[in-house]
Amino acid sequence: MPKYRLSPEERALEKARKGHIRGLLSDLDVKDFSDIQALFKGMVGEVLENGLEGELDDELGYTKYDYRNKETENSRNGHSNKTLKTSYGDVELKVPRDRNGIFEPRLIKKQQSTLTGDIEEKIISMYAKGMTTGDIESHIQEIYGLDCSDTTISRITDKILPVVKEWQSRLLEDIYAVVFMDGIYFRSYC
């Protein structure tokens, strides 16, 4: 028996959401698990790139085209290509550079070539669940051992939120090939 009943308006919204998700998956031509993995791989890459851009914004003190607020001699200097090994496969990243070469990314360090599944899950969970900046700060502290300011976290989340919103509103299939089930068995002594 369900814990709660949906109102007619909530049912209509749920039906519209499911229809939107189905349309998105069909537009992306998602047919099997490998397509879903490719979708996740692309999302992880885009989230990381946007996070790196947010870090550079914080380092320089201004956003990409906001020259009026520029108070430093340092500026952007294009991107470097980097291949990062993830549990979803190799992800090609464009890492932003600064002209003076002093930008040290914290999200993906300069010599880092792998991203563990644990970190991927934490990145996805941080942004997809709409966590507060305090929660995100504690996750970053737990993952990297770094203290990030609220400004840095806000800039990173501002860059990533549009991607996450799109991912959250994606269509899901009616039927999946794999089902994960969990259960607890309680022995009755009556």
C-alpha cells in the first residue's frame, strides 16, 4: 500500500515529467546500457569542465567575459586537452589555463589522470541533489582535504546547475534490462 496518494495535479505533473524523459531518451537515441554509460560519461565530463571553469573564475576574480570587473594582470589563456580515465571510460576534458601559469585546479589536479568511481558519485550527488554550499564544502573537504570558500563553491555550482537541471529532467525508459532489488527478512517468533 502506498504511503501517500498523489493529487490529480501531481499525477498530471508526474505523467508530463515521464513523457519529457521518454522524449529526451529517444532524442538521444538511448537504447541500451552502453548508451546510458555514454550519457553519464558525457555528463561527468561536462560537470568537470564547468567546475574547472568556475575554479578559474574564482582564481582570476571575474567571469569569462566580465572584463569590467577584472582587477588582475592575469587572464585566461585557452584550454589544454586532458584524457581522464573514469569508470565510464576515457573522458576528454578541456582544462582552462591562465596566462601566468599559476592556476592550480583543485577539482582535477594537473598530473591527475584517473577519476575514481567514488569521486564521480560524490560529484553527481552533490549537484544532482541540490545540496547546500555547506554540504558541498564538507564533501570537498572529505574528498580532497581542501577548504573551499563559499564563493568558490557558488561559482562552481552556478556553472554546473544548468547541466544538472537538464540531467534531472531527462526521460527514463518504461522497461530496463536490469533491476536492483533489496529486501529484509524478519523472522517471526509468534
